[in-house]
Amino acid sequence: MKRIILKQRMNTVMLSIILLSCLAIFASKPAYALEILNADNNQSLTSISLFINQSEMINQNPDNSPEFVNLSVVYDCNINVIAQSNYSQYNMTGNASLQDIYIDQQIYEITDSIVSIEPVCIFNIFEYYIKNVTISGDNQSNENLSLNTSSDSSNSSYANYTITRTLILNASKNIIIDNQAPIINIAYETNNESNAATMIINADDLTYALCNLSINNLNSSLTHEYSFYNSTAYYINDTGHTYSVNCLDMLNNSAFISGNISFNISNNALNNNTANNTNSSINESLPFFEITLDNTAINLGQTGLMTINANNYSNVSLTICPIAQGWVQCYLIPEFINETYPKQQIMPYGNKTGSYLIEGIMHYKNYTIRTNLTFQIVNTLVAHITASDDNPMINKIVIFNASAEGGIGNYNFKWTMPGNTIFYGPGAYKNFSSSGKFIINLTVNDSHNNVYLADISINVKPLYELKIITSDQKTNAKMGDVIVSIDDFNSTTNSNGEVIFRLVEGRYDVYASKNKYGSMINDLKLDENITLYMNMTFIDVQKPGITLLTENKTLFSGNVRLKFKANDEDKLYCELYIAEQESSWFELKDYGGDLLVNTEYTFELTDIDLGNYVWKITCKDSSGNIANSEERTFTQSDQAIASELQGNSETNYATNRALDNIYSLTGYEQEVAELLGIKKALKEILDKSNGLDRDIGNLAFRRDLDEQGKKLAQEQLIKNLQNLKANTPNNLKVTSSKTFVKYAREEDLKNLIDLYLAKRNINIKPKIFLEAVKRTQSKATISTKASNIVLYYEDGRSSEITLISKELSIPDSADDAYFNQNHVTIIEVIPKTVAQDVKYVNIINKEFSVIQDDPILELPGNTKSVNYFINKSVDLLLVQDTDTIIIDKNVNIENFATGFSVLGMGAVKDISLDGKTILIIVIILLIIIYLLMSIDVINKIKILFTNSKKKISYMKVLINDALDQLKIQEYDKAALIYREIRLNYEASNSAIQRQVFDEAYDLCNKMDIYYFDELYEAALEKLKIESDMANIYDKMYMTLDKIDDKYKQNLRMKLMEIKQKMDMLKASNQAIK
């Protein structure tokens, strides 16, 4: 509901006062034409009033000197009210005229604390002027200006014109609360000189108040009327007056006071008597006393405010008492003595509901005035009850819970159940043993003993008995152990086939089921005690149970006997199926019918080929239920192999005992066992022994072997295992040892260098080479430990060996890094007094080569430990004659016509006497013969050095020849031609190199790709040898790193494939171990 109240309460004189007041109000903040003046309060807003400051709306005068006549406004306002839990928008439309504009809006929605009020208004302002306008001459018209003219004799006219414009005001304002009437204060002053008194009237209000003073002279019976804003003064110079003051503020809050006043001129005595007043105070000798409350109905826990009005400097005492029968405890407010008023006091008793009486006594001069006032504390305490089931069945426990709010402090709960059972606390329960309607009562007290009563009604439904009797449909015998389900209730029939349910009235589905019987369902309505008969039909849905009696992985060397038994209700038909291991194709091998249950049966097979097999049993009962047993394996082998396999447990025992012996060794003997690889060998025996039956079984799937070949392969597996067991020690003992540090004698070094240079076909001055070797030798310390050791074997044998271990220590980190990069080579010289030939030396190091059988060995420069043993006991003093020599491979070699320059050797480091290098040398000789035999190539050679163009042409021909060799898979020949290309390229100037670089680079990539693919095929052929695959993978990885990125994608996929297969092989080997 909306209402617009437009008020005009001023004459022309008052207008100027208002304008000055409004300008003063807005002077301290930005000028807004729109101001929110009041609301009832910020707890429960019921109306909004807006005041429009017309000084913001009047247009600047067209010529700065108009004669102002009128102002009219059409407004459209949206008022947004934001509260703590609410948002509302109101619309005000209407029009106003003259100068004083008010807008009131009645609202109802806001019920809690207001956060802000934001008005947004659009005003269409019409300013109406009368202006003396000259008709003659240039007449300039303004937009939105309308003229009505009339002429006079002076050729000029008065024009009525209207200026129309729109003003949009948008402002967020603070709320000014004003729901109080003006407070009228009257004071008197006497003047002895003038023999007069002054009556001073002030009206205090949040806004300005318009007041009217009516005063009557009793002697002359003349009445004077005065209007004023907020304050005025009236002079009294004779006796006997009656007066009244009526004030009204901008929001219609009003105040009134009236009384008599007399003035004695002779003694300046002033007497005043107030007859009626509202919201007024008088500073004079007559007493007045009043008590007011902001609210006479206060909610529980809410703060009330009391206002006391009395004569200044009077004494006021207040007593507040509950209104009740009998003795009550009252609250005494401390007395106000000689105070000024008004006073405000917080109300007591806000925490206890009831009616209260305020009694006040004022003592002023010789006057005593009493007054009283009543108020209420409203009980806002409320409680809520919930029940777990408000329609339970008989004998069902119902749980009750309660909560309370609106009271003070903690709450106490008291439950009164049917039968006067009492519970205390927020929870209670009740088991209803009979049907009917029951009332549960609850009493709630807060900490100030405020009380709230609540109750809840419970309707308990009656129970009916449902008896179910089950029987066998075929035999009509009563059936026990039948599961009967009704909704969420489950039970089982007894031996008499009976089960009883007690249920409330309703419609139910009854389910009955038992193993090997069909399920039954019956729908019924239960509204009385009922007996229900259910006949069950036998249905065999149970599969037979099969137990295999022959152990898994059983080994046979003749007829195969597979045992089993089965369980069911009736006789069975069973079949035997077998398949070769790792095959999913099962073949029927035997069968039997009318087999008795829980009886052992045997299927016997003859003429079974050697190999591993999987077998299973399938059985079917008379109802057609089929069951399959688990799958187990057996192995068919000949007698010798079977005996070996059966002896595996003894082998494993002996090997484990040997491992215990080795692990029990301590100190140096433990190190010797590690160096000799005894632990690794014993673990290999265990792996091969545990996997022997698997490996023998796998031979059965070899399509490239006939039966005799499979048998020989099986025998070879056993022989290899037997050899490994025979040659692996099961214990050891160190009988003597000696540790020493030795430096090679210079004479020995000279002899070794002469031999080394001759063997390696190196042309360098021996003296220079000797000095270089001596410098390199001084950078390392070589410590030797020699030991005589006895090895013991499982069959009782023992043997003696001499173990020699040498440790190289390079103190300087730079030298150590130099050694690790294989810039040096290590020569081990073993005298014939220690070993006559290299064949008697067992080298533990994996990387080495033989320079001479006497023996002299060569090892890589990154070797840190040289380990070997002699298969006999050697005098440890003789071991001191062994020498370890370190040679720097970066000693320059003198060039001479040996043919090794073709291999690009510029230093000793370039020498590699592996099989591939020797093969390259042989192929170089063959390629020379090939070039001599090829007329085309000879012709190319003839023009080779004619000029640079010919040299470029020659190298391009060689590149094409190398590509042709790759196409026919002659990689080694292509490599030799590439070596020739490289030599010519390095000897050419940069201009020639630029001409052939791209083609040579492409040839290099294609040769590496060809070599990578050969490694890939070799890796696939060695899928079951983990160490070989690892070596090939490393070579593939290094080769791929040299190939241009544009070729790597497909090759990288092949490398990943080999890596995955290696990981699978490694995991498989670990699983077998």
C-alpha cells in the first residue's frame, strides 16, 4: 500500500527561514537535494519520509534577476531498503508545488535491523517566472521556454514563461530517526529595571518545529497569537495571563503545553501553574513528574528503556515490583538526588516473564508527587519435540528429542510419560505395550525459571499374528530351515515348518526360499490373525563339487594316473580333459557314468608323449548341472630324467647348506667368496634346479625337435646342471696370504716396452716411450694381495688355488678422471714361475686382451682392480715378480709407412685390437684389390688430384659407391670406403669440404642407421639371454645418439621395444629366482 502526503505549512516569510536552515544543514557535507529525515526505528521500519531541498532544484535565473512566482515538481523515486535478512524496493510517484516538498512512504516488509537506505529519484522540475520582456529588437528564445505576452504603451510586455528540466538525484544517506515529538522548554527571566518578565520558549527537535503561542491578558481580555520556529521570547509587563504552546515538527510529531502565569511588578514575583502538557519541561517553581517507557511490552531478554521527567534539582526514587499475590521481591533504583532531568534508566527484570509495576516518588521543594506505570515481560521461550516414529507398532521403542529457544541461559527438560514415568534431559524414550493414542508432556525451564509447556501425540498401532507353515510339495512333509522374508523382517521356519510374525495392519508380500527349492511369493492383507500355508517345490540348482586328489605338478615316467572325487545329491557323469601346457585346446581323454558321490576314482592314461600337460575334470548331475574342477599340471618324462627331477629337493638342500657356509665366512674369506663368484654360482644352481621341470616341459613345444631330440635336449639340461654342481665349491679356507706394494724395475720396463711396441707395431723411440711410461706409472700406487686358498666341493673333493688381487689408487682427482676416460692402458705381466701360459690363468676381470701367452695381459685404463687366480698353490714370494704397468695412450706415434694411417691412428690411444679392427685391416686390403680391378675406379683415381673440382668429383663417386654397398648389405665394404672419404675430406681445404659435407653427412647417418638395424635384429635373436641383450642395447643407445634427429623417431621406437623386452626378461628371471 502506498500513500503520498504533500504538506505546505509556510508563508513567504517562513520560506526564507527554511531555506537558510536547509542550507545550514547541508553546508558541512556534499549538497544533496534529497535527504532521509526519519524512520520509526532501526528495528521495525514502517515508514520513510524524504525532504527535498528546493535550493538544489531552482534553476539559475535566465538573466540573474527574475521575479520568482512558483515551483512545481513531478517526482518518481525508487527506495532500496537493505536489512540484515531482507531487501525491499519501494516506488514513490507524485507531484508537489511551491517550495516545501515532503514525501512519505508507508512500508510493511522490514522487520529486522536495517543496514542502509538508498533513494534514487528522478524529478521533473517546472519553474514558473514572470519577467519584464522587451518585445522589440532581437528576441532570443530558449529551448523549453514558453512565453505568454501582453503589450503596453512602452512597447514592452510582461511575459509568463516556464523552464522545464530534469534533475536526477542518486545518493546513499544515513538514517535520521525521529519518532519523538518536540520537547518544549519554558524559562522565565525578570528584569528589575524594566519591571518586566521575559517568557523564553524553546522547542527542541531533530528537525525544525513550527510552534504557535496563544497568550491571553486576563485584565484586558486580549488574546495574542504568535507563530515561530523552534524558539521565541515574550515580554510580560502586567499580571494575569493564560497561555498555550502547540508545536509541530516536519514529521507531524506534536507537543502541547498550557498554563497560567502572574507577575507582580512591585516585587518581581513570578508564579506559574501548568494545567496540561505533553513533552514539555518548565523551569519554574511548580512541580511536575512523569515516567515513560519506550515499550510497555518487552520480549524476554530484551532491554527496556525508562525516561524520567521531573523538575531540575528534585529528588526521585523508583521501585519496580512484580505484580503477584503474596510476598514479592522488588527492585529499588538508586535515588536521584538533586539531579537535572530528563533521566534514562535501563529496565530490570528483563529475564523473567510477568507483569511489573513501576512506582515513582518525586520530592521537590515542599511538594511530593507520586506516579506509577505498568509493563509486561513477554515470554518468548518455545520448545520443539520430535519422535523417531509417531505411528509405531506395539512394543516398539520410540525415541523423543526436544530443543528449546527464546529463553535465557541453559534449559532444563522434564518429560511426563503415560503412567507418570518421568525423564529429565533433552531426550527420552517409551516402549508402548498396548495400542491407542498417547500424549507425551514436556516442561521446559530456562535458567531464570521461565516455563514453556509442550506435548506430542503418539498413535500406537495394534499387532496381528501371521503364522506361516511350509511343506514339501512332493512329500507333503513339513520343512524346516525355510527362509521367510516380509519387508525388512527375516526369519527361518523351525523343524515343524512354522514361523510366526507379529505385524501391524497392512498389505504384505511374503517370500519363502530354501536351497534347492524354488522361491515362493504370496500377497496378503493383514487385518486379523492369519495362518498361511506355503508348499515348496524341489529344484536342484546346485552344481556338483569336484576335488582333485592328484597333486599339482606331479611327475610321471610311465602310465599317468589322475585321481578325483565328486559330491552331489545323485550319481554323476564325469569326463577327463587334458591339454599341452600353454595351450588352451583341451582334448577329451576318458569318461565315466553312474559314478557314486564322495568316492575316489582314477583315470589312467597310457602312451603319453614327453612334456608338460594341464588336466581338469568335468561332472554333470541328473538335473543337468555341470561343474568344472580347477586346472592342474603334470609332467611326462623318462625314468632317468624323472629321477633327477625327484632328486631336486636334495640338490636344493645341499645348495642352501652351501650358501649358509659361504654366508658364515667373515673378513677376507668373505671377500674371496665374492671375487670367485661362489654365491652367484650357488644361486644359479638353485634357479636351474627349481626351473628344471619347467625347462624340460618347455622342450615339449619345440617344433624343430623330434622325440629323440627332445630327450637329448632334456638330458643336456640335466648334464649342465650336474656340471655346475660339480664345479661349484661349497666352502673355502684361506691358508696363507701376503700383501705388498711393488714398483717395476727400469730394466723390466725396458724389456716390456720393447715387446709392447713390437707387438702393437708402433714406431716411436723407446727412450721417449719409456720416460712417458715412467711418468704415468708414478701417478698411481699399486697394492697387491696374494693368497693360497683351499676350495671344498659337495662330493668331498678339494683343490688349491692362488688368488692375486691388485688395487690401483690414483690420489690426484684430475689423474683419476684422466684414467677413467681410458686415456691409459694397463699391462699385467705374469712371470712363468707363477703361470707357464695364459691358459693357466683364470682372469676374473671381464674386459681384457692377451698380448702374449707367456702371459702378458692388457686391461682398460678405467680398471681399478686386477683379479685373477692360478689353479695351483704358488709360493707367495714368487707372486712379487708380477708387474702392473700403466701406459699413456696419448704418446705421439712417428708416421711411417705401416698402413695404419688408413685407420686414422695418430696416437697409441687409437689402437684397438679387437676382432673388428683386424677385420677392417683385412677388408682394406680387399678393397684395394677391388679398386685396382675396377677400371672405372682407376680412371677416377687418375684424375683425383688434377684439381679441386676433380677431388670433389672423386669424393662424390666414393660416396655413391658406399651407398651402393649399403644397398646390397655390404656394410663392411661401405665402412672402408667411408674411411677413404674421411681421409680425403680431412686433407682438403674448407671450400672442398663445404661442397661434399651434406652428402658425406647423409652417408654417415645411413651407415649408422644400417648398423642400428643390425643390432636390433641381433637383439631379437637373443631375447632369452639377459646379458647379451643388455650389451646390444648399450650399443644401440650409443649409435642412436650419433644419428641426426630427423631419423630418430622410428629408431627410438625400436630402442624402446628392446628396453621393454629386456625389462620383461629381467622380471621373469627374478620371478623364477
